[in-house]
Amino acid sequence: MTSVGIDAIEIRTGKLFLDLPNTFAPVKGEDPEKYTKGLGLYTSSFPDVYEDIVTMGANAAKSLMDRKGLEPEDIGRIDVATESAFDNSKPVSTYIAGCLEQVYDGDFRHANKGERKFACIAGTQSLDDAYNWIKAGRNRGRAALVIATDTALYERGDPGEATQGAGAVAMLIDEDPDLVELSTEQGYGSMDETDFLKPNQQFPSVDGKRSMQVYLARMREALEDYESVAGRTHPADFEYIPFHTPFPGMVRKAALLGFRHMSRDTEIEDELADEIGRQPREADFETWDDYEEAIRGYMDDLKTTEQYRDWYDRVIDPTIDISSRVGNWYTGSVHIARLSALKIAAEEGKEMAGKKLLVGSYGSGAQAEIHAETVQDTWLDEIDAVDVDSQLEDRTEITFDDYELIHDVHNHEKEIEVEEFTQPEGEFVFTGWGRMNERRYEYVE
Ligand SMILES: CC(=O)SCCNC(=O)CCNC(=O)[C@H](O)C(C)(C)COP(=O)(O)OP(=O)(O)OC[C@H]1O[C@@H](n2cnc3c(N)ncnc32)[C@H](O)[C@@H]1OP(=O)(O)O
């Protein structure tokens, strides 16, 4: 069987950043620790005046193509995942292909292009599409470019304003991948939910607290569904578990539930029994409320145990590092979590070849998906080549007043002229609108 997976990754962050505890929280009259300790966020990325989902996606894709020495003819498919699209008909992938064709010989005339929408899970669904296309033997030896790109902005004053972000992740999906092979086994948890949606509007209608409950419920169903095909999971099976990370605090909740689930009926539950008792079983309670209360008590105790804390520090904490510095990238968020973990593994000199990851994606509306990935022998060269730190360090800090302006610049309802904060160089930029109201782009040397 051909192995198929992610051959290479590149990211492109919005070039501006807002310091959440020190700049945003004081103006909002909030305790900075809500951000650092509660949400787990330090800074959020924002796009400069000339950046948007197309420029960030095209710039990430160009870095990837240059690094891998690819030409348009090597790509048979361009799938863009986004929930920030500005066009209800023409897909963002055509805009990105148009950008790339400005700088490469040849074109993407024979590449299949599309756009995937299912909130944040669309990035993983695009990986699926590429995987299936290659497995079906329809790729004619060509690779697929998957680009997850979003500008995660909320209405001013919405609680979601705390969890914004902007950036793109470009991934090359190919046979015999250099980074990770994707498992055939997958699990889904999917229900019609009204937790976060954008019915013909730019900024989301969000029931934030409910969206967190729905995330956890669907993730748990996806894990059970995954186990029904792949067999029971155990906390020791996976080196890292990257989750969709709207903010790191969400992952802390998901990780605790996951650990409880994976350690049930194992030696870990036995070892913890003296300290915190056994996990409550529904059958032992007369009412659901009593059972829930017992579960809450068990979870409160579980998160203080050494076993859980060690596991969390080793398996989960490395996945949230980048996210805590860039905020929510919606469709790209789980792919940043994977990258974050592998980057830290590389920095720590960890041998990862052959090790497994369990990847938990989520999209509001709502669906969770779980699959496993196997790290490939060549992973270290790939991870060492990805430029994350310099991009994050090179971002320009904005004040709260700047933030208000930049929010308005990217608000489709407003027309406002604002001077760019940074000077574009060697990148695609947005230049304005064409005669049919299409957005126009050019490459700046
Ligand atoms: C879009 C998706 O990806 S769907 C999945 C998740 N949903 C979202 O991201 C929706 C968008 N975001 C939002 O709606 C909001 O930002 C929310 C719901 C995440 C947070 O809402 P807020 O009302 O602003 O924050 P809240 O008061 O709940 O504080 C956030 C956390 O910080 C904690 N906190 C608050 N103040 C402090 C403090 N001073 N010190 C330590 N912790 C604090 C809170 O207890 C809470 O943690 P908990 O949930 O473990 O109790």
C-alpha cells in the first residue's frame, strides 16, 4: 500500500501582533491573567493593510514550493480551506493560483482547485480530499497543495475578540511523505449544532460557552468512533496529541477528558485509585446529575495528579506553544499544533521517527475528527527547514489604537484608508479591486 501524508509544511503569519495581557486586557479593564493563565494566550497575529487570506496563503505556498523545488506542473490539486472567504462563487484557490502563476514558469491549468468549508475542520477535510485523491490513483504522480488560511476576527466587543488571529498553513500532500503518514483509520463526531456560524455575515455569531461544550462532546464521539476501527487508545500510545486550538485553555479541557477516557480500565486508573478513587461509572448513579457531579469531582482531582501533569507536560504542552503566540488561525489551527509539537521535539533532540501522533480536529457547526499519524524518518530535515521563529519575531507590534484601525481595515462593511504598518518585500500583496469587484494582487520584489 502506498503511504500518503504530509510531505512539507510552511506557515505565514499576519505581520502585526497585539500583546493581549499588556495592551488589550488593560483597555478592556480585564485582568491580564485571564489571557496568560485562563485562555493561555500571549499575543495574536493580525494582517497588515495589504495582507489577507489570499496573500497569506500564497506566501506560505510560495515558501513551500521554493523550498521543495516545485513548479506548477508538479501540483495536481490546490485545495483551500477557509472560513473567511470574501467570494461566494470564485474559490480562494483560484486567486492563490493566480498569484503563484505571476512568479513561476508554467501554470496550474490542469490542477483541480476547490474551496472547503466546515468551520475550522475544513483544513483537515482538505487533507482528506488530497489523501483520497492520491490513494485512488488519480494524481498522475503529482502532489496536492492544501492551504488553510484565515483571518479570525470577531465583532468589536464580542467575547471572541479575545481569541482572534490571522495566518495560513500550506501543506504538500504526497506519496512517501517526508513528514508524517496519515492513518486510514478515522473517527467522526458530527451533529447539527448552532454554536458558531456566519450566516451571510463577515463576523461570527458565537455562543462561546456552548461552542466549548460542543467541541468537547464531538471530540469525545470522534475518539470513540476512531477506537471502533483502530482499537482502544492508551495515553502511552502517542508522543503528541495536537488538538484544534482556538486558544490553549480549550486544549487543556480536551486533554483532561481525553486522558480520563484513555486511562479508563487501564493500569493508570488502578495506580491512581488510592489517591483519587476510581472513575465514576454511570451505572453506579441514580441520576445523571449525581453522575455528572461525581465526574466533575474526579476530573478536578485527576488534573492535580503527577501522572496526569507529567503526561500533559510531555504530550500536550508542546502542541500549544505557537498558538499561544499567534491566536486562532481557524482552519490552520490544528496544523499549527502539530508543527508546534514537532518543532519542540526537534529543539529537544527527540527521536521521533516511527512515533505516533493522534490528531484531533474540530469545526463548529459541528464536527470533530480524529486520526493518527506516523512520523517519518526524514521528519527532522523538514521541521528544521520551516521558518517559524523568525516570522514570529519579525512581526510588528501594534497599539490598541492601531488594532482598532486594522480591525476596521479588514471589516468588509467599512471603507477606511490606513497607512501600512510594515514595508512589503518579496511577497504577494493586495492592491485593490478590479472592474468586477474582484480582489487584485501582485508580487512585490
Ligand atoms: C471558534 C472555534 O474554534 S470553536 C471552539 C471554542 N470557541 C471559541 O473560540 C469561541 C470564541 N471565543 C469566545 O467566545 C470567548 O473568547 C471564550 C468563550 C473562549 C472566553 O470567553 P470570556 O467570557 O471572554 O472569558 P472567561 O471569563 O470565560 O475566561 C476565560 C478563562 O479564563 C479564566 N480566567 C478569567 N480571569 C482569570 C484570571 N484573572 N486568572 C486566571 N484565569 C482567569 C476563566 O476562568 C476561564 O477559564 P475556564 O473556562 O477554565 O473557567
